[in-house]
Amino acid sequence: MATQLRLEEQEQLDQIKDFWKQYGNLITWVLILGLGALAAFSGWRYWQGEQAAKAAVLFNDLEAAAQAGDLERTARAFKDMTERYPRTTYAEQAGLLAAKAQAERNQPDAARASLQWVIDHADEPAYQAVARLRLAGLLLDQKKLDEAAQQLAGSFPDEFKALAADRRGDLLQLQGKKAEALAAYQEAYKAMAADVDYRKILAIKLTVLGAPPEPEAAASASQGGE
């Protein structure tokens, strides 16, 4: 009986040896690749976190410069951000903040360049949408209507569609297309939530064009009566 058990154990051992001889190298490489991928992923996560931490420090410097009205320092910090940490969310936010400071202090060309960087490089659709809308506004102020139209062409994320329609209304107004502008403002007014303060601005625009929006209470009563 003992001899039979030893034979069975030897047979199993031989099978394991044969299996390892046939597949051992493959298994070893799979393990090496798997462990290597895990190490690479961990390293990438560490690097990403380190980049974000350094970008945050630079963003704080840019924010302080923008609030102080130091546009030279603001531009320098944004340039450093785009060169050293372009793949971070902080870089996208920095572009919007730099453009705001530049536009408020009569540097529209610098503001346009900052916004264009966000449009070209941002991974977050919301930041791209904000940059496109703000750039369109700057271009409208400069009466560069064709360039503004290019920024407003195409689709926007759902949460920005009302604002995009409003901006298109402004463009159409400047182009002398009153009927089309009215339609765009009405689209924006209907798409915007009733509790958003900017809706009051849209109501004023509609009133100026001779089509004031129906009061919400009156509209609800009318629908109820039907």
C-alpha cells in the first residue's frame, strides 16, 4: 500500500515537472508582467499626486497675483503651469482665472490666449465650455463676429446649452438678425432654471426685443385652466 502511494506521489510529481517544463517560462513572464504593471500603476499614481500637489502651490501663487492685479506675475505663473503641469486640472482652472484677470484689466489679447489654451488642452468638457463662452464674449466685445461664431458653433454640454443660446442671441443681435436673436434668447430662457438669477437678464433682453416672457404664475394658471 505504501509502495502504491509512493508511486502515485512520484507520478504526480512527474506531471508537475512536465507541466512546469512546458508552461513554467510563460507563467513566470505573466507574473513578471503583472507585477511590473502593478508597480508602474503605483508609480504613475504617485507621480500624478506629486504633480497635482506642486501644481496646487503654483495655482495659489497665480490666484494671489490675479487678486492683487499683478498681471505680469499672473502671466508668468500661468506660463509655468502650462509648461510644467499641463495635464493637471489646476492648469485648466489657472487659464480661466488668468483670462478673467487679464480681461478685467484691459488685456483682451492676453485673455484670449489664456482661454484658447484651455480650449485646446483641457480634458474636462466643462472647462472647455466655459472657455469657449468667455472667448466668444471677448470676441463680441471686439466686434470680431466671425471668430465669435466659430466658438459658438458645435455642441455644448447640457448644463451650458442655455448660456450658449444666450451668447448666440448676442451674436445675432450684432449681426442685425432680430428675429433669430429673439428665438435664441427664448431658447435660452426656456432652458434655464427659474431660480437662476441670470434668467432675469434674459427676460430684459426679450422685453427689449418686444417679446417679454409670460410671468411664471400667469403661465401656470393658464395651463391649469386648460
